Amino acid sequence: MAESPAFLSAQEEGSFAYLTIKDRTPQILTKVIDTLHRHKSEFFEKHGEEGVEAEKKAISLLSKLRNELQTDKPIIPLVDKCVDADIWNQYLEYQRSLLNEGDGEPRWFFSPWLFVECYMYRRIHEAIIQSPPIQDFDVFKESKDKNFFESQESIDALCTHLKQLRPAKDLSENELKDECFRLLQISLWGNKCDLSLSGGESSSQRTSVMDSLEGLKPFILINDSEALWALLNGCKKTAKTPAVRVDIVLDNSGFELVTDLVLADFLLSFELATEIHFHGKTIPWFVSDVTVRDFSWTIEHVKSSNQKSTATCGADWENHVKMGRWIYHDHLFWTLPHPYCAMPQVAPDLYAELQKACLVIFKGDLNYRKLMSDRKWAFTTPFRQALSGFHPAPLCSIRTLKAELQVGLQPGQAEQLSASDPHWLTTGKYGIFQFDGPLPT
Ligand code: F6P
Ligand code: MG
């Protein structure tokens, strides 16, 4: 078998990885420090002087981290006592073992981008948990909530749409399929709203994405939604148990999460699935990624909306959770730096869990990078090949492009795109539904 291509890394000046490490990540760190500063009086009110001391400590740890990053210092082991710290430190050792003589130590601008970028978010977490009593403070919570509130009109429009759908029995199969495609596209474009690309600045959905779907179609570079539909529609008949389970590996909180919940509600209400399992992060991650707190907060806020359809959606969703039709999981694997092909070895319990699904949907750019091991695959590499054996169940990536990585394109397609739009890979303007169906038996 041919050797796998190299990992993306910030070594290449001018690459998106390079610009991320050079500009975007220090900006994110500065914003985190600023957020802590702004909460100083809140920490004081809650914890007295101890709270203020904790804020100072966290800021000094984060300033040190920013300095290490900007001066391309060696990556150092984690020192906290969290359950995943050993796994991280072993991974750092592994990165060390991959280096050639003369390469020195793993470093920010030299090591694989996926590793160092994940490491930065893990170090932010370390700075906070080492600063009790503010160890539970989510430094990104404020921006996540802001994204939700700023998208309120789009959220209302989407919930109204969902509530106005005719019941399943009144829809022909084609109408059901069209609706499924519409909600899939909304969930796709919802992924434009992540906050790490904008350095944590506002990236909400202010216009109704529903009215723009037709115009956005040419920007879907790979559209396997027919195959996805065939699978969903066939799941009921082929499922080994009466349950038809769809898993959604979530990405961002705010508008994107609402689009995912609307899709999940539709799959249940229109009997394409009987249970939806959501997977989120155990710690604040890549600015806007969903944690259990964001998940519950979102349902609660949708439920308490003044707008009737929105509030009804929120109440339905709360009920789905209560009745066990919606199940939220988190697993520390999602915030490790490993590519997903390592899941069977690193997190066999999670792999076994995903194997129970009829379909696993992976939302967003970071999930795509991890599915593809963040390697510089040729643009025409088949999706299955780049998955490097990862196949817990049929799976689909729903992602807008925000990293210099894409497989499964037609010959010449990437060249054409580069000629018309040199930044097509990184602005989130293009999207994909890329599906890997059942393995041949
Ligand atoms: O910064 C790395 C990156 O993968 C970007 O390419 C993207 O902006 C962001 O992180 C995460 O995007 P998403 O929220 O879609 O996973
Ligand atoms: Mg994200």
C-alpha cells in the first residue's frame, strides 16, 4: 500500500495552518485573557479575594502559553491531574519519536497542525482548572450565547418552518425526501457559524438561511445526499433491532446546534429514526463547540422563547431528552488530538457505541480533519481511502470547508476552483455532504 501523505502543519509559510498558528490562535488567547479580565468583579462577588487571585493565576498561565506559541517553543507535557493528561503526554512522546535527528523537539510551527491546535485548547483548559475556585468557568460561554441570541430571528424562522410541516402520513416519499434535503442543507450552512474562524468574534446567522438554499446549491462541491437518503429510508427495513439509531457528532453551539436539533427532531417525527444520539465535548473546545452545558442551555432557551413555534420546539426537545429518544453523550476522545482512525485502539468503548448506529453524521470542519487524519491527500483521493479504515457504521461528513484539505473531488475540479476562487478551501463558502456507505459484505 502507498505511504500516507504528510500531515498539514504550520511549517509552510503562508498556508492556512501557518496563518492559524501565527495570527488566529494568539488572537483567540488574547480574547480569552480579556474575557477573564472582564469577569474579575464577578469572580470577586462569588469567591472574594480567592476569586481575584484565581483570575490572576489563569491569566498568567495563559500569557505564558501565548508566549510559548508565538516564540515557537517546544511543546511541553501537561501537568494537571485530569484523566486524559497521561494520554496527551504519551501522544507528545509519540510525536517526539516521529522526529528525525536534528529536528529538535515537537514545536508549534513544526509539528502536525491538528496536534498543536488541539493542544492549545487543552492548555487553555489546563490554565482554568489549575485556578480554583474558577475551575468550572467556560471562557467561551459568552461568545457561544451571543451567537445564539444574535441568530434569534433565523432560529424562529426555522422552528416555525418545522412546526408547519404537514404530518408524515400526508407527505409523499418525494416530498419527505425534499424536506429532508432542505433540513440537511440548513444544517450544512449552519456550520458557517463557527467562532474559531472569526477569532471568537460574532459569526451568527442574521439572515434566514432557508431563503438562500437554492442560491447556495452551486457551492456544494460533493453532494451524496441521494445516497444518504437511500440509507435513511432503508434503515427501518434493514435495522437489526426495532430501534433505528442515528448518531450526530456535534460541532458548534449557537445557530448550528439549533439546525442540528431541528434535523434530529425531523428524523424522529417523520419516522426516519427512532433514537438520536448526540456526541459533544467534555471541555470548552475550538471556541464554539458544544458541551453538555451548551446543549441543555440551548434547549432551555429555545423553550423559553416568546415565539410560540420556537417555544413548542424547545418543549418537544426537552421531552425527547426526558423520554430517552434523544441521548447526549460525551467522551474525552473527542478532545484528544488523535485522528479518528485511531479510535478503535484509543477509545474502543466509543467505537463500539458508534457501531450501534445506522448512520453517524459528523458535523463541521474539525471533525472532517480528524476523519481525514489531517493529511495532505490528493483532492481526488477516494473518501474511503482517506478514512484509513475508520468505519464504525455508514457515515456522512456535513462540513463547510475551513482547512486546506478535501478529498473525493472530480479530476480537474480543484484546479477549476482554485482558478476562480484562490481561497475556496478555507473561507467556509463551500460545503460538502460526503458519505461512506455500508461496507461490502
Ligand atoms: O482552526 C482550525 C479549524 O479547523 C478551522 O479550519 C475552522 O475554522 C475551525 O477550526 C473549526 O471549524 P468547525 O467548527 O467547523 O469544526
Ligand atoms: Mg467547531
